Amino acid sequence: RAVSETLQGQLEELERAAARLQELCPARLCPVSREVQGTLCAWAGLRELLRETRAHVQQAGRLRHFFKDYLAMISWTEDTRAQIFSESPSDHGLPDTPCEELERRIEGKLKEFEVLA
């Protein structure tokens, strides 16, 4: 960001110098003016690429968060399945819970699944 601001400041300074040069000697400005315009176009292109890159990074972060939540749901589902089908709920490191507690947890997770979808 600091480099970007430095370059922006230098470009603005170059624009001011080019404008002053045009006032002083309009006939000699053409090559300099083209260079300034080329630099400004390149700068605009870089800013657009930066904006696109930021958008992609944000999207990747959202996807990473989604998959992390999704994996947590899968893990919870597997743990719950193991508890339901085991002879002893504590065999899988899960505390003994009454059927109603298990149903409540399942309902809560189903609501989380809906939000995730």
C-alpha cells in the first residue's frame, strides 16, 4: 500500500511537471505527454488488477471459511452417527446423553446445515 501511495504521488508530481512544461514550451511536449499518458494508462491497469486480485482473495477466504464449517459439520455428523449406532455412547469419547438431548443437538445442527446451505 505504501508503494502504491508513493507511486501515486510521483505520478501526480509528473503530471504537474508535464502541465508546467506544456505552459512553458508547448511545441516540445508531445513526446513527454505521450510518456505521461502511457504511464497513467499503465497505472490504471495496475489498479484494476489490484482490485480484481483483492476480490479473488476475499472470495478465496469466504470459500475457505465455508469448507472449514462444512468439514466441522461432517465431523459432527460422523461423531453423532457413531454415538447413535454404538452399544455404549461413551465408547467414542462422547458423554452419555438422554435421547432428548441427542434430538435437541441434532435439531440444532440441522438448523446450522440450513444456514450453511
